[in-house]
Amino acid sequence: MSIVIRDLHTATVAPSSAHRAVAAVRKQLWLVCPLFLMVIVLWAVAPGWFAPLDPERIDPRNRLVSPLTATEAGRHWAGTDQLGIDLFSAMVHGARLTLLVAVAATLIGACIGVIVGLLSGYFSGWVDRLLMRLTEAQTAMPMFLVAILLLSMLGPSVLILIIVLPTLVWPIFGRVVRAETLKVRESSYIEAAVATGCTTRAVITRHVLPNVMPRILVLMVIETGHVMLAEAGLSFLGVGVQPPDTTWGLLIADGRPLLTVAWWLTILPGVLLGLTVLCLNILSRRFETRAGAAG
Amino acid sequence: MGGSSDLVTVRGRVTRSDADDVTEEDGPVQASTPIARRMAWAGRSTVAGIVLRRARDGAITLVLVIVVIFVLTNVVGNPALVYAPVDASDAEIARIEAAFGLDRPFLERFGDYFAGIFRGDFGNSNWQQRPAIDAVLEALPATIQLSILGIAGAAFFGIVGGVLAGARPNSRLDRVTNFLSIGALSVPNFWLGLLLIFVFAVRLGWLPTSGRIGWNSIILPAATLAIVHGGRIFQLVRSATVEEMSKPYVRVARSKGFSDRQVLTRHVLRNTGLTTATIAGWEYVRMWGGAAFAIEFVFAWPGIGTLMINAAHRQDFFILQAAVIVAGAFVIVSNLIIDLMYRAIDRRVGAA
């Protein structure tokens, strides 16, 4: 990655002042992402404050109203569905479960992956071989299908979803953490720690883990986005979150039969989900370049 | 699998740590784990040795897949509960268990299931009233057809775009295509399919919305897959090209007076070609990990994904089990072929 950064700096041509202003604005453009994500988090924390209407309020006179139309209940920014429920309010309320499932599943996946990665990176030999074999077997499995199988067996629920989704992400954490641990293990401060009599456990938790942490955090940002997409996919297929709970993926599924008459019911929740994942991706990329430039 | 998946792992880009793992002998994708490195050495002597070793690894993985699937369906869940009505008493459940042979010891049941698989018997579908494997094999060609067309489109856009963008990092073309590809990675794939249906089938009326009737019904699902996976291929090919362009020999070639195009086609493309082919291969395997199946459902494409969703709604485990195992076997075989092809090309390049 370092190469890309170097090119970024050398490739700039002597700019005019107008150019410079545009460039300055463009440079700060990424700040839109954390702001957007903050809004989404606020929606998730206090949906009642941000949703203009109650997402369970049925309004039979204003069914399938197109976006931006004003009715006596207020302006429907994102239109209404076949029961007259305000889509924007439903999306605001859907943020909570969407975020909760994604963050919880990513955290669990990260924990498993980090433990596996640290162990197999620090103790090479049979531990490493066994754990890496497991990771490989897991990658060979069509996990999305396994998730469908599991969810349809155990009965789809939020809890099961949070247990099943980490299986999609832990191998990635495992592999990245292992590669980083292998590098860190060779450094002289680890040698010093071992020499001064630190227990293996202390070496791993106090010295290896903090040095691997930046990579884990960057990866967590990206993977949260991926888990969000996976949850949306499973919910869309009917084996994820079940009504009356709502996530954005479920809203897309609800709108699908009405695609020909009310496009906004399908398209707008997807735009929201896509923008959120896009922001996570851009942000993680930014952290990654920073980490690359520093290290 | 080897360490080959490391490239794919850090989604979207070849990162520095991966580049550091590269040894001069094994190319950028191969030897990032000690096991892969050791095996690369051990198998170096004979072609048959490599094939056997990889086949053995594949077989072990397949057995692991079968074990995991069986344990998940029989220990984590209880198939009898699925057949039983919601208010069934314990006695009724016990009767169902007895009827399906579920009251026998676990190992005995696993042995039967495992032996059955070798005879091609995956159990009978209670939804379709026929062997589960028949339903799965009937759906398999449609999935293979769609996924191959999808990966062809993805490889075309991803590689052409990635090379052009990577050849001039931070140019306008690079910035625009880079943003587009991140966008393609960020949207839910099934939603993208619905968007394409809305635009090209509902509004413009150019193409059918769904199904598999007529040659043009494959265009939209394949295009959806091509966009989603093309985005990732683009990212990987772009970083590989950027990295290659910064190597000293490129500067030498330029200083000798070669044009940019000559440098690109004569030197850079030849050196990144192998990596690029592998990236496309891994992306194909990845497609089988998820996206292809959700897309099938959106377009009512009669493949394994659609079959699985329908089976899931009818609680038909035998079809679900058979579908996952067949898809797993397909992934393992694809992995094997990609790995061997990579080695074959690598050998020729090394010998030249």
C-alpha cells in the first residue's frame, strides 16, 4: 500500500489557486462518511427522536404515496407502503437492529478470529497447522448456504443470526492476525519480554496483542459492512430477521413484490444500506492508508 | 487452499503485509503460510506428487464439510422437530424419531449417512418426493452456467479497468473507476439485481424480469454478478498493477524510451498476468460462497440457490444437506483446478 501513497504525493502537479481550493475541499470530502455514520448511529440509539411518524401507524387513505409527497400526517420523505406506513420512519427504526446484529456478530467473529490468529501465529508447529487447517476447511464451505441451512433448522431469530453470522468473518480475522503476529513475534521487544521472564500469556496479551490491534480495528470496520450485507441477504431470503422486527434488508424484501408499482419501497432502503457500507469501506480505507504511512 | 486465499482475504486490496510475505520463488499468491511453502517445496519434484497431495487435502476438507453439516443438522438441531406439528407431545416426537430412524446412536446414523453419500444416496426429499440428490443435480447446471457467465463478465471489467486504472494511479480515470468499484462492493448484491430488474425490465422493458426462458433471461443475473465481483477483481488487479509499475525494471524500460503502452503490454501485463488469473479464479470460488445464490433467488433462476431457499421454506433438510455438500464439493474441486492450473502456468513461466 505504501507505494500508492508515494505516488499520491509525487503525482501532484503545480496547481492554480482555484485548483488548490477544489483539491482542499476534495481532501476533506471523506469527513462526510463519519458524519453520515454518526447520524445512522443516532437513529439506532433514539429512533423516536428522528422518525417523523410512528412506523406502526397504518394510514389506509395514503397508501403507496410516492416520496416527498405531503399528506395531512406530514411529509413522507421516502413515500409510504401498501398499508400507508411511512417508509422513512420505518428505515430510521430499522437502523437499530441492522447495526446491532452487524456490530455484535463482527465483535464475536473478531474475538474468535483474534484468539485463533494469536495462538497459531505465536505457537507455530502443530497448533498452527491444526488451526489453519480448520480455517481452510471453513473457507471451502459455502458458508452462506450453511447459514441458510442452520437458520432454517433452528428457526430464524435475531439471536441465532448473531451466532451464525460470525462464522462468515472469523477466518479473515484469524488469517490477518496470524500474519501480523508472525511479524511481531520476531521483534526484539518480544525477545526482551520473554528474556525478562514474562509469562507466555503476558507476552501475548501485553505485547503482541496491542501491536496487532490497529490491523484488527481496521478489519473490524470493513467486516461490519460485510456482515451488514450478509444479514440483509439472509433477511431478504426470509431466513434472517423476522417481522415484526425490522432491518433494512427486510424492508427491501417487503418492497420486492411491489417493485413495479412502488419502486421506492425496494430501492430506497437499499440505497441507505449501500451508503452505510460505502462509508464504512471508505473510512477503513482511510485508516489503512494512515496506518501504512505511519508504519 | 494453501495460503492462496490471503490475497482474497484482505478484501479489496493487496496489502503491504501480503506483499512482504511474498517469496521470490512462489509468486505473490502462493506461499503466504508456512504449510503452503513447505508443500510447494515438497511437491516440487513431481507433478503427480502435487496432484495427489492437493487431491488428498481436498478429500479431507470434503469429509470435514460432510461431518460439520451432519453434526449441525443432527446435534444442533433435531430433524424430528421439523416433521412434528408445533404442539406435538414427547411421545409423538419419539414416534417420529423412530419412524425416521433418528433414535439410533449418533455414530451409527452418521455412518449410514456417510456410506449413503458414497452410493449417491443423500436421502429422500419429503417436499419433492424423490431422491434429494436428483433435485440438486437438476439445479446444478443452471448455477454453473450463471456463475461462469458472471465471472467472465466480472473478469473482463475488473481486469481491463484494473490495469488501466493501476497504470496511472491517481489519474481521473483511476479515481472514477476506483470509486465505482468501491460502490459496487458496498451495495447489497440482491438489491443491485432488483435495481437492474426495475430499470431494464420494468421501465425499459428490454429484458425479461426473471426465470430461465429464452437466451436473454441470463443477461440481468449475470450482469449483477459481474458488477459485484468485477468490483473486487478491479481492486485487486489495480493494486497488483500499481505495485508492478513501481518496480525498477519499469523505470529502466521507460528510460530506454518505451512508450507507456509498450511498457504496459510488453512488461507489466506479462508479469501481473499470473496474479490476475489467480485473482479471477479465487473470485469465482468466492461467488459460490454466497452472492450467486441470492442473485438466483432474485431472478427466480432455477439453480441451487433458488432450490435451497424453497427447500428452507418447506423445511426439507435432505435437499438442504445435499445442496450444501454438492456446492462444497464443487468449491473444493474448483480450488484444486485453480491451484493446479496456477502451478502449471508458473512452471512454464519459470522454465522460460
